[in-house]
Amino acid sequence: MKIHAIDTGLFKLDGGAMFGVVPKSMWQKIYPADANNMCTWAMRSLLIEDGNRLILVDSGIGDKQDAKFFGRFDVQNDGVLDRSLGALGFSRADVTDVFLTHLHFDHVGGAVARRPDGALALAFPNATYWSNDAHWDWATHPNPREKASFLAENILPIRESGHLRFVDPAAGVPAGLPQFRELLFADGHTEKLMVPVLEYRGRTLAFMSDLLPSAAHVPLPYVMGYDMRPLVTMAEKEAVLDRAAAENWVLLLQHDHLTEACTVQRTERGVVLGERLRISDL
């Protein structure tokens, strides 16, 4: 098995929204913002190469939204996904599975593309797409606060394609995804977000998605304003960080444009950031 970081571009989000109740005077020291209080974030996917399987975990924001939408987030992703795959000798047609941690637009937008004739189609035409039914129902019947993050054009074509399969949270890792050791489910950020855990070269890796968007979010109070249930996020994050510190996990960071991966360690002050790592060095 080989793993690769896949760059799908950069975008900007308000620093206050990303760090919730933590004052700017504190988070600005570790994750700087521009004059408009906007911070730059990665949209990093993970590619798992295993025999004849090529599994892409999340797909970035895609390119089918209009200029107004992309301008709101200062999206910089023109051709980035294809170049990142191409640098490894792959194309979209080679991807056998797309595992979606959740269906917010910056994670699923790249899963569906707009053809030249305007029709929507799978961006990875030969892939099986993975979600779970609880989150799918949540995303397709969204609450008013989260509605703007769930765009029908990113989601519905996946089911209409016939390529969608659901993970059963009660059953754990499905037989179709033996590359994962376990799946963690989190309900703080959104309903039934999935965090895949795998064994790689003697180490345990967890793709943290929005449970831990960056190394700057390791301290427990550093929770996004986007989270539906922030106190639940804190409890879920604490449980994972405790395991990660005790078992020396590597945490793969999806949105941190400064740090691809990290470890954590337990101290008298609790669990703190350990080593910063590059995925290619694991």
C-alpha cells in the first residue's frame, strides 16, 4: 500500500468562524489572517494506492460553481486536482473508490463535474462512492443553519448515477474497504462525519477531516463556529486525541495549508501538538 497527499486547491474562510469562541489575539499567533480576517486553508485529499484499488478520500470543492461563489471564498483550484493526480501517473478514470467523509461543498464538490453540454456527471466515472445513510439523509434534508454547505448539484447526481454505497455505522468497516482498519463517526461538526483510520508502514494514521481541521485546532476549546454541536465536537476530539497520544497516531490534516500531518503527545497541560510531518515522509 502507498498513500499520497492530493492537492485540490486553496480557499479562504473567516478566522473567527474557524476558531469559534477563541479570541483572535490567541489564534492569530498560530494561524495568521489577512486584513479581512480571512485565513488560507488547504483542501487536501488522501489517495490510497493498494493493488488494483485507488481510493480517494474527499474530492475538494470542484470547479462547477459560478464566479460569485468562488470569489466569496477566494478559491484557487484551477486544474490542481488533475495535476496532482497526474504527477503520480494517474487520472480521474483510474480512481476506483471515492470515500466522502461528509458532504459539505469543500469535501464533495469535486466528486461531480459539469460536462461541456452543461449536464452533471461523476468526476470519477469508474469509482464507487461511499457515504452513510444517516449523513446522506441529513445532507439531503438540511437544517437552515447548514443548508448553504449542502449543495444539491454536488450530492444528488451521485445517487442518480447508481455508484453510491452506504457504510453502516453499526457494522464498522465494510468488506469493500479493507484498506481501513476502522471508521470513527463524529456528530459534532455534522451528523455522522466519518474519520477513516488505517495502518501504514507500522503506524496508525487517521484522516481527521473536520474533526481536527488543522494543527492549530489541537487545543480542546479551538472548535469551529461551523460545528453544529460544539460541545460534542470537544468531547469527540478529546477522545481521539487521547487515543492518538497513547498509541502514537499520525493525524492527517485536511485543511491546514502549513502542516500536512502531525502527532500529539500527553503532557501535564493535557494533549498538545507533537511533531509536524509530511505525508510523503511517512
